[in-house]
Amino acid sequence: MLKIVVCVSGGGTNLQAIMDAIDSGKITNTQIIAVISNNPGVKALERAEKYGVPGICMSPKSYPDRAAFNEAFTQKMVELAPDLVVLAGFLVKIPEQMVAKFSGRIVNIHPALIPSFCGVGYYGLKVHEKALERGVKVTGATVHFVNEGMDEGPIIAQKPVMVEDGDTPEILQRRVMEQAEWIILPQAIDDVANGRLEIVDGHVRKKA
Ligand code: GRF
């Protein structure tokens, strides 16, 4: 059984997609053992409570400095001891000590086709604003392993989404979530849970 901790910051629609996929059997051999949010009172924590898993709020604002938060966040994750950490709309940089302790066991969903529109400053709606500004015809979402860089870890899965005339950032964000994020993140978790992935020469591939 793959024990996962899901980290969230806001709406939690990706968390909900994971919960729904577990309930429907699209994800097997997996249990959500906790949800951690850096923001209090968000819908994602309501979703956790309704689903019956512990919802934990750990906000950097509650610590004297970022180093203290990073230490406490890492320590909490060590205590929870998940097999996989899932960043689902999580907007806080993962401490390097957590990346080291959970090397190869942290995945993130990014709302663009990495290496486009990613890296420092590219998160949430900003990603879609920049995609529309650039005039791309195709965007999408990426699930990747998290390493010490920002959105630089090995890519697990990607799914393209067409940009349509008249799209606003909000409309495009919703389409990318519906047509890509909510599909490839549960699929990636199921692949990890069932041992289907391997990394060869730094690239993720499905085992033959
Ligand atoms: C999603 O587009 C996610 O990719 C981005 O934040 C948005 C909201 O995610 N990081 P959620 O509804 O909180 O899962």
C-alpha cells in the first residue's frame, strides 16, 4: 500500500481528483495518510476533513523565519513517513532537506508543458497569463519528480490542451485542470503505487 501525503495551498481540486480516483479504483494500492496546507481555512482542508483524513496547516508565517519553517515542515513529513509526497497546487518551495530525505519520492503537478512557462515566478494563474501573452496554441500540464531545482526534476507525464480563441487565464486554467491535471496526476500516482515506473539515464519510463 502506497502511503501518500498531499500538500495543498488552495482549492484542492487536484486533491479531490486523487480522492475520487482512489474511490473509483482508478488509483489502487494507495492511501492518503494526511493533507498539509500552508494556508489555513482553504477549501482543500475542507475536502480532507470530508474525506476523513487529517488536515494539517503549516504556514511559513507561523515561524520566525523560513529556515525554522523548513525544519519543522521536514520534521513533520519525516514523522508522517509517507512513501510518496504529492504536491497538488502547493505554492511553497520544498526545503532542500526534505528533497534530500525524500529523494525520488516527491511528485509535483505543474500547469504547463515543462520546460515552457515554469521556474521561479511561474505558478497558478500566472502560468496561463504568460501562455496567453506568448500566444501559444497548445499548452497543458506536467507531472514530474521534484529535485533541488524549481520544476526541473524528471518528467513523469504530460498532457496537451488546446488554447482556444477568447480564452482568459481563468478559462484556460480550468480547461488545463479538467483536461490534463485531474487525469495525469492520479495516473502518475497509480503508476508509482504499482511499480510501473523506472528512471533510466535521468528519464522516467514505464517498465516493459
Ligand atoms: C492548479 O492549476 C495547479 O496546477 C496549480 O494551482 C492550481 C490550483 O490547484 N499549482 P488546486 O485546485 O488547488 O488543486
